Amino acid sequence: MMLWRSVVGKLWITILLLVSFVLFILTIMLLEFFENYHINETEKGLTDTAQKIARILEEHEKEIGLEIAWELVDDFTKIVIIHNENEYDYSPNKSQTFKLPLSYLTEDKDLQKVFTEKKTVQKISPFSIKEELDNDKTKILIIGVPLQESGNKNGAVFIYQSLEVMQETTRTTTKFIFLAAGVAIILTTIFAFFLSTRITAPLRKMREAAFEVARGKFDTKIPLTSHDEIGELAIAFNQMGKQLKFNMNALSQEKEQFASILSGMADGVITFNRDGTILITNPPADRFLHNWYYEQEESNTDTAAVPSKVMELFQQAVNTEKEQVGEISIQGRFWVMIVSPLYDNKYIRGAVAVIRDMTEERQLDKLRQDFIANVSHELRTPISMMQGYSEAIVDDIAGTDDEKKEMARVIYDESLRMGRLVNELLDLARMEAGHIQLTIEEVEVQSYFQKVIRKFQGLAKEKGIILEQELEGTESWFKFDPDRLDQVLTNLIDNAIRHTPEKGFVKVSERMDERGLIIEVKDSGSGIPEEDLPFVFERFYKADKARTRGRSGTGLGLAIAKNIVNAHKGQITVQSKLGQGTTFSILIPRKNE
């Protein structure tokens, strides 16, 4: 198609098609002529031979005539001499691969004319060379000549020959004709190409220069080979290239500056066309839309779709030509939106929405209010229990040694709980202060994950939960701190099992791509309320008591997990819907040292 669109291609193909058509007609006529010529010559030769044999048999005795007749044919020709209906002779050629039955010669309606009308007959008939191969057919030329021997007035001489020899000659002739036609086409192609390139050389240079300019090479110049209209066109083209280079450089600088500002913004920016189609987004806006897609349960996300609240503000901004402010909550995060109209001279051509994530500010406010309350709440229970049981021991309420030991065991367990809480607070403080030390080593991924998952098979089986694993295994080794990542996975899997009802499932999947190692822990449990999602990685976050099913941790595990993943320069995120399960996703980049 590209060749046909060019002047060179059109001239070249036109000449080539014209010559090819003439050669095709000539080749067909020559092939037909040679085929008919070979058949006619073969028929003439066999007819003359059959007539000679008939004369010899009529003029000589039978044995002498047959001996002379057999000498007149070659190894490719077969003779059948029918003296009468009961007496016949076949030529004794040893190399013949086929033999016509006598019934075929006497019963064929065309060949019977030799006996009934006493005239020479000719027939080309397909016949099976081997009886067991019904599909192995070959064409046979059969010549029949009447034979009038003394005493036998109803005889005939049949001579037949396979047309394979003639066809072999025809194939040789065909090859020669096709070879000559091929040489003629090749020579015509070379001549046509040479002629068309000479005629269109200046235009081709301009075309190549235009493509170079289209690729951004604005310094491309067309050499002046003439002073006619084509030369003037070359001058205009060179001037156009200089002006284009200047304009493109200016546009490129503005575009790079705009892209840098847009990608470096902490706020999300979405630019809309007049009809509401998204034109430009930056990374924060992409994250905002991704969370909205997840909440809408859209597996095949339509990148042109936006939340209805955003579209409502967009329509108001376009209709009123005034800035509109609104707020939306998605996946537990709070976003403030400012939509302003964009003008093209005096007309509105669209709008720009600036989306700011206010979740962190609200989290900080809430954390300041909840931190002291959370610490007090976590310490109050073990202190109260220790105080109560110690008073029981002091007041001799426990009458036996076993009761005293049981109370002392409770006091000991609660002290361990307080110590664990304090230690985790200290670990978390060190991590947040940047004092965490990682031991990065190359780990065989599949066996590592199988080992981690194996630890929880007994617990999952005890609670009637299906613990699944999906390990792609595209790469065998990856670098990370195995002990620290084991701490993260243990916390996530344990949480998933604790918050998943009986007959539910917990699925741990792992895969690698160009970014790094991606881990997902997915469960079919009770899920996390939307208002709690922003706080799951904060200190002392715990699911409410209705979903803990009698077992509660310190509320620091996810905060520690987040700090470990951050120390690997990775990222941990959560997506959840109440009553439908939770998915924790971890990305460990390839360069995490």
C-alpha cells in the first residue's frame, strides 16, 4: 500500500503490470500451443504405426506379422491385436506398467466403431494404472485401426500409450517458458524502477525531508538541484523548517515546564474538556480515581469515568462560570475539590479540578485526641487485673496454693502483655526515628513464602479457614530482609485469619514485575469500615470487639509492618469493604538497599 501511494510505486507497478499481463497472455497461448502440438504429433505417430501393423498382418502370416509388429513399437507403447472375439495378442513389452483389459477395448462405445463402422478411432481416456489404487489415474491415448485378415473380417489393431511422456515434455517446455517470462519480468522491473526513480528523484528527496521534519529533525534541508517550480518549493520548505524548529522549541520548553509543575504537585489535577472528557491527570489524581474505581467494583475501568460529585461540580462551574468547592469521601479518605472553568478567549472550553487529600490532617487531629486515650485504655486493663489479683493474694482470698498459682499466672501474663506493649512502642519509636537496621540478603522466593504460609496451616485448619497460596515463580531470587518481612507477613496473615469467619478463605499471592516483588494478603472476612481505613496503619488501631472473636493484639502490628516496608523503600496499601473482605498489598522495589 505504501508503494502504491508513491509516484515511483505507481509508475513502477503500472509498467510491471502491463508487461506481466502481456507475458501472461503469451505464456498461456504458448503452453496451449505446445500441449496441442505434442498431442497431435503423438496421435499422428501412433495412427501411422497402427496402420502399418494392420497392413503387415494382412500381408504376412500371423507369426511373422506379429514379430514385425512388436519390433515397430518402443517400450512406452502397447499393442493389442484382436483377430476375432476369441483370439487376440498383447505386445510383450516388459517395461509396461499398465495393461488395458480386452473388455475395455471391445465394450467402449467409442472404440467399438472400429468393429462396427470399420474406421480408425482415437480416444484419450483416464485409466487406473494399478487396480488396487482406484485413485491412481493416468491419461492414455488409444488408437484403433480395423484389421481384415484372411478368414477374420472383424479384427482390429489397438495401440495405446500413456501421455506421461508427452506431459513430461510439456512440463519441460513449461519450465522453459516460465523461466523466460521470469527473466523478462525481472528485467522489466529493473528498467521500470530505474526509469521511475530518475523521473521522481527530486520529489522523493522532498518526501524524505518532510518525514525527517515530521520526526523532529527541523535542521533537514533540501538541496537545490534546479531553479524551476520544484526548486522554489525546496526554498519554501527550508524556510518552513527553520520556523517550525523555533516554534517547537518554544512549545517544548513550555510543555516541560508545565509537566514538571503538574507532576510535582502534591494535589491532584484533572483537566476536563467541554463535554466532561478527561484530558490531563497527574499522579495524585490517578490515585484518587483508582480508589474510586475500586469502590465502584469496576474490573475494567473506564478512564473517562469520574465520580458523580466531581461531575456535578464540573457542570455547576461550566453553567455558572464560577469556581465550585466540594468534598468527597472515598475508601475512608477525605478529598476537597476545587473546580474552576477554563476559557478560550471568551468561551468556556472546559474546567480544571484541583483535588486535595485532607485525610492526613484529619488523622493528625484525631490521633492527637486519641493517643493518650489509647495508651491509657491499653494499660488500664492489665493494670486493673494485676491490681485485682494481687489484692486477692494479699487478702488471702485464694485459699489453696493452686488458686494462688493461677492468680500469679494471670499477673505474670498481664505483665508480659504490658512488657510486649512497651517493647513494641519502643520498636515503633526506633523505626519511626529511622534507626531500623535491615539485613538484606538474596532469598529464594517460593520456598520462603511456602515456609511462612506453612506456619499458619494448623491455625487455619483449626478455625475451618482455607489458606491458599498463589506463587507465580517467574523469578527465583529476590533481595530483602527475610526476618523483617516474615514479621510483616506473620502480622497480616494472623490478622486475616482472626477476622475471617469459618469456611472463609485467606489467600497469599506473590508475583514479580519490572517494579519489584508484589505481595497480596486477601481474605473474605468481615472487612474494615470505610471510616477506619485511613487509620489501620496507625498506633493502637484495632478492629472493634464485634469482629475480634475473643482475641486481640496490641494494635501496633500494622504500624510496625508499615515501617518495615518503608525501610525497604516499599509501599503497603489496603483496600477493603465492610462484609466483603480486605486486601493488603505490599510492593518491595528491586533497589531497596
